[in-house]
Amino acid sequence: MARSRRRCAGAAAMSFVQSAPELGNQYRDDRVLRSYLARTLPAALRETIEPDLELLGQHAADAWNERTHRPRSEPVFTPWDAWGNRVDRIALTPAWQEGPGIATRHGLIAAGHDEATGEHARVHQFALVYLYHVASEFYTCPLAMTDGAATALKASGNAALIARAVPRFLSRDAATFWLSGQWMTETAGGSDVGRSETEARRGADGQWRLYGRKWFTSAVVGEAALTLARPEGVGSGGSALAMFYLETHDAEGRWQGVRIDRLKDKLGTRELPTAEIHLDGALATPVGELRNGVRMIAPVLNITRLWNAVCSLATMRRCLALARDYAHRRSAFGRTLLEQPLHVDTLAGMQAEFEAAFHLSFHVAELLGRAQAGVASAGERALLRLLTPLAKLWTGKLAVKIASETLEAFGGMGYLEDTGLPQLLRDAQVYPIWEGTTNVLALDALRVLEGGGLAPWRHALDALLDATGADHAAIRADADAAEAWLRGCADDRLALEAGARGLALTLTRCFAAALLARHAAWALSVQADRRPHAALQRFLAHGLQHLRRHDIDDAATLANDFHP
Ligand code: MFK
């Protein structure tokens, strides 16, 4: 890879031209991923999947290195044809057209449900997701929902729908592969889904048809969708909603009861055709009972939240790879950026946060794989339920921070659209919003703690630290503080809710630190690699504790400060 500064040949006054950052194979170059897989996967499985990981790692590099030679494109929506027929056609970008081929060839969804790899299925799958995500231009978004739909249908026990849809969702052949949407968000309910207004009516023919408006349907190009609707005549609230399965086209390939109103004009993820749609008599099948739809769709939420965490990691890793490469190439004040202590210190801080986030997110994938394979203990299942929203809320925010810092590491060039760098930041901003905002997820974590307490989290944390053979008193002290905070707020609902984000971050960072400590001990003894240990020291120095208990009245006064 050329790392030299270049001069503009033939120019009258020879002026300096900075070489652009380039990526190498994103699997081979990823010490964190490779070291993690070496610890967690059986050697035979790792050797089997490695060629595939290398291919996706090369695809990631090629997609970035060639991107400057290709014009950027966005999906184009055509509601009517020239003759006045309603067609609702969406022309996709080249990366999205390649999506089904890549997703099925590498088994992006199938790998996560592969019984042959047992409890390791999800780690294998999320390694693929992590390598593919940025190059996919968020084709991973509908893949996440399809994975969620397969998981929710399997959990529903509806044999007919499982037989019809799941093999298509898990297909390894683009010709038979189906994408599924999760059409949940409405104008009244992005977070408060219980306010959904879409109505389900049963006709004289016994068929259910849906009527309503869905406000953020990112997988509108899919062949199927899981959605929520309120059966006619039932009451209000989330428990009165039912979960329905529908197919978007009829046997002749025409939209069935679905009208696309327009594509969203979004800050980022612009290659992803997120649509507003109307359901106007769309034929649909209840997946299970005609109520408790929110509970029934929850498996989709949990799966897509883990995808969100891993995609956030992928963005962080991409940012770091670019910033590191550039630091070799770029000189200022007579030294490369990599010889400048403050720049090095800044990159090291980003790397430490990323490494901790990596181990947390992939640990959630491990737990999911164990739960799915039926080998997880009750404690592990409880931990999975808690760590899923925690991993999502932390990594979403962190990706924005690291993307922002990365743009700064490029100086003014980081602010220029045609470097491709601003897109990383704009795209990253979706992570804290999509599939539940930070606050909704912090409250979800609170709901879990109210059900099962902190014991599963604390036992697992202590077990991880005990296994390192070191004391790690600082991590345990912050864990003690979190437990004390929770006990102290037990009778104060307002304080509990107001402090839920601080509690969530503290639980997350303590657990991520314990996971990083476990990996650092392993890497030191097995690979003689000190880098995870250095990452841990830095991560601890950034601080684990975010517990807050502010005066609620003061908070209300400040938040409502509309008048001079
Ligand atoms: C990548 C490209 C993106 C493109 C742009 C996208 C921009 C943004 C577009 C969006 O709109 S994304 C938003 C997606 N929406 C969400 O993620 C929903 C966020 N809201 C929540 O997660 C709320 O917490 C929730 C809707 C679940 C609350 O609803 P309710 O009706 O108040 O539910 P409730 O009563 O708390 O829970 C109902 C049942 O579900 C309970 O079980 P029981 O009936 O047995 O008591 C809960 O325990 C269960 N439940 C809720 N969340 C769960 C869960 N179970 C397991 N896991 C969960 N996560």
C-alpha cells in the first residue's frame, strides 16, 4: 500500500497532493476480531469459516477503495408509470442489487440459525455481519429484520407460517431468498408502539385485511413483513394489538393492499429506501393469538438490537482503520501523525472504547447462540435479556462519538463529502435512534431489573473477574456502587427513571470491562499480546461510573426553561 506523499506531475508550480486513506483486507487486518474468534470458536470451525471471512474482508476493502471511482447513488421511487398506472417501483443502488447474492452466498442469516454449528452459530453470523455491514450500504437493515422475523416465527410455534416463510428467510440461494420487514412504527407510536392505529378487519370470507399507515418501513422492498394491528372492536393499548404476517405481492407480482406514499428524506442511510406506506386491505395472517402483539414481536426487537450493536461496531472499526491508515500517510510539523503523541493518544482512546464495546456485543451474540441451542443456564438467559438493550444503547452512542472524532482526525478533509468520511458520521447517527432510542432502552433495562434484579449480572461479572486471577477491585467497586444506587432508589420511581441512563451506562461499562479483562488475561498468556491489556487500562481510566441522582424539581425547572 502506497504511503508516500505525492506531487502533482506536470503542474506549473509543483504542489503537494495528499494520498487518500486505503483499506487492506478487513478480516486479515482486524486483530480484535481474529483474537476474539481464536479464543471463542473451536479451531476446526474457525478454519472452516475463515476463507469466507477473508472474502468478506476483501469485499469490504474493495468497496471502500473503489468507491471514489463510482458515483454515489440513491434509490429512486416511481409511483406512476408513463401511462398513469400505479406501479410503486423502487430502483435500488448497485450495492443493494448485490445484497441478496452476497447475503445468501455467505449465509448472513442462515449462519445464525445453523444447527450444525450449535451454540457458535450466532458468533459466526455476527462476524459475517460485522465484516459486511459498511460495504452493504445498510442492506443489513432488512437482513436484521428478516433474521428477527425468522426468530419470532420460530418462537410462535405457528407450523404453517414457519413452513412457508422460514426456509425462504434462511435460504442460501438468492433465487428463493425472501426479505421480511418489521412494520411497526406509526405516526402515533415510534417508541410507544401501543398507540398503533392500524386496524385488522376480518371479512365474510374469514380473511384478515389490514388498514392503516406505517410511518418508517425500511424493508418495504421485502417479500414479507411482520406487523402489528388492532383487531376491529378490541380496546386500546399494546396488549390489544396482534401480530400479523403478510406477503407484499400477489401471485402475479403486484403489490397487494400496500401503497407506497414516499421515501423518507433522511440525514444518513440514504441508500436504504425507508418508506411511508398505507395498508389498504392488505391480506394478512395472525401469527398467534389476537392480542399481546408487542410481546410477540419482542424477539424481532431483541435480534435487531443486537444487529444494531454489531453494525455500530462495524462503523467504529471502519473509522479506526481509516484514521490509522491516514495517520501513517499524513505529516504535519515535520512528523507523521503517528509520531505525534497527542494524535496517538486520541486514537488509542478510541481503540480502547471500541475493544470494550466489541467484547460486550459479541458476548451478547454468544449468549444468544447458547440460548438458541438450548444450553444456556437461567442466569445466562436473564443476562442476555439485560445485556441486549445495554449493548445497543452504549454502542449506538459510541459509534457517533468515534465517527465524529474520526472526521476530526482528518482535519478539513474529514468535512468533505467526496472523501466518503462525512457519510460515516451521518450514517452512525441512526444507531442511537433505530430500534429504540437510548432512553427507551435504558427504561427497558430498568423493566428487566424490576423483574429479575441485578443478581445474574453481578454473578456473571464476578465470575469473569475471578477467572482472570487478578483482583480488579476498581471494577468491583463500581459494580458495588451500581447495586447501592439501585437499592437507594428502590422507593423513588422518579429518581429511578431519571437516573436510568446513568445506571444503564454504568452496568454496561462495568460488564464490558470485565469481559475485556477476561480477554486481556487470555491474550497475554496464550498469544503473548499485551494490547488488550493496554486497552483495558485505558478503558478503566476513562471511567466506568455514570450514576446520577439529581433533584427532580431542578431538572424540571431546567428542562422547561422556555422563558427568559
Ligand atoms: C437502519 C436504518 C434505519 C432507518 C431509519 C429508522 C429511523 C427510526 C425508525 C423507527 O421507528 S425504529 C423504532 C423501532 N421501535 C422500537 O424499537 C420500539 C421502541 N419501544 C419499546 O421498545 C417499548 O419498550 C415497547 C414498545 C416494547 C413498550 O410497549 P408497551 O406496549 O408499553 O409494552 P409493555 O407493556 O412494556 O410490554 C409488553 C410485553 O412485551 C411485556 O411482556 P408481558 O406481556 O409478558 O408482561 C414485556 O415484558 C414484553 N417486552 C417488551 N419489550 C421486550 C419484551 N420482551 C422481551 N424483550 C423486549 N425487548
